[in-house]
Amino acid sequence: MPLKVSTSVSHRFFKYFCVLLLSLVAAMSVYADMNLECGPGFVTVVWTEHRAQVDTSLFRLGNCYPTSLSAREAVFNVDVNDCHFKRLVTGNQMTYTNDLVYISSPDSHIAPFTHPVVCVYERPKDWYPMIYDPVFNTYGDGELVFHIGLMNDDFSGPAESTSFPLGSFIPVMASVEQKTHQPLLLLLEECVASTTPELQPGSRMFPIITNKGCLMDSKVARSRFEPRQKSSEIHLSLQTFRFALGEEVFIHCQLVAWAPELLDHTMKACHYVKDYGWVLLDNPDYNNLCDCCESSCKSRRRRSTISGNHGIMQKAVLGPLTITDVTS
């Protein structure tokens, strides 16, 4: 259902927003009217044009054409998952945004213009971002199924709680089911924590793993990769952090399935050991592959052919989880 404006919005911002909105409505009403209905899973936009020179067939909502037309109206009745709507999930809100665009014609004196379309909903209580469990067909060698999850302290089963006291560890396990595929090594190429289940340009983020497999959080905390039990699994003990303390946290990772014999500077799992330095999880004899963690990691060999140039990659989201301050 549509979400009402929160009373916590500052009076100054609300006043500015209202003045801006009224100005836009007043300017638009001179030549057109727009009616917007934000329904459960659908959006209806009706643009009524007062200028005879405007061709209503030239309106677009994102990349969608009007669903019905008349000489003065362009109507769009579309699903929120179509037309290139952008979705932003923050707290209890789901915001869908798009642009209604008039593309004009080369010989028209009516200039192209855009008008924002915004629908705000309450986030359903049972809605969370999909923890990716996709199935891949890889060159006829079989299917790959990726998993990621919160575990108990010894990684023997799923976590019983998604709340973690500050200073404790968050056990994370990622895996790939190999089935009939050639043996693969699972790596975490990148992980960041965020307060939103979908990363957006303005999302607050806390870097965990960067630079192609470097566990940067191990330099400032006790986070570490645990010894492998099998090549298709990777265990991460992530020490809790103050970022977004007490808020919902989502961990966004890029998983990579890779040929075990083809580790290089961009396909690796490295963590920092105090008073020793960077250590390569899978073969300490090649710790030098981790040297680039302090600079920029670039490949120095030709890529494997198991999946083009980059291995087999899949994005995954873990959460929500909460980090609590036991001293408060």
C-alpha cells in the first residue's frame, strides 16, 4: 500500500519540497495534466495534453510505449517491474521511479521534455531481497547452484539468530554445487555491507572484501578466512563492525567459481595476519599473489577458459542482520 510521508521529515525540507512540487504542478497545469495511480504492483499514468501541436504517440514511460492513445491523452498501465523502473529500498519504504518523456519530432517546435513519476510503497513485512540461488548451464558440463548463508559458530549448521553483539564474529559460508562440472574453487571477489538490500549510488557502504579477493577488514579487525573443508566452499569469520550499529545490515558479495589451478592476482582469497602480513588461503607458498592488496590487483596471466574471461560469477545478498552494542 502507498506509504504516507513520515512526520520525522524536517520542516525545512518538507516546506521546500512542497514549494517545489506546487511550482512544478502550476507550470505543468498550463499545458497539461498528469494523473498518477500507484497500485499494488502496477502504475497507471494518464497524461492529458492541452496543446494541439503535441503528438501523444511520442510519449514514453521509461522504454514503454503508451498502452492507449487519443488525440489529447497518453495512457500507460504498466507493471512496476517493466519500463525500466528503478527501485530503491530503504528501511520500510520501496520507491519506484521513472521518467515520462516526450521525445518530440525533428520538425516540431515543441521541445522534448521529461516529467518524474514516483511511487512509494510500504515494504511488505515478508519481503527481502532474493538470496541468489541461481542455476547455470556451463557449456554442457552440468549445472551450478550458488549458496550463501549465516552459520553457527563452528559452521556445522545455519545460524539460530541474525543478531550479533559488537565484537563477536559473523560466520558466513558460501558454496557452489558442482554436480557434473569440473572441480571448481569458490572465491569471494568482493563484499560490502550496506543498509539497503539493493546497492544504489547513494547507498551507505562499508567495504569488507575489495581488490579482487583481499579481505581488507582483516587489517583493522580479527576477520579471517577459515581453512577450507572443500574447494567448493569458503568460510568467512567476519568480526562485527560499528557501521550501521543497531540497523538492518545487508552484505552484498560477488561469488566466483574458478579453476583451482589458475589462481592469480585477480582470483584469490587473501587475509592479513598481524605481525606476519598477507596470506593466501589456498596455498601459502604463493603469498606473493596477495602483495597487490596494498595497491591494485591486476591479472598477470591469460584467463582460464572455463567461462570466457572471468570465471563464473554471481552476485548474492545476505541479510538482513543486526549488530548490537552490548554496552548500551
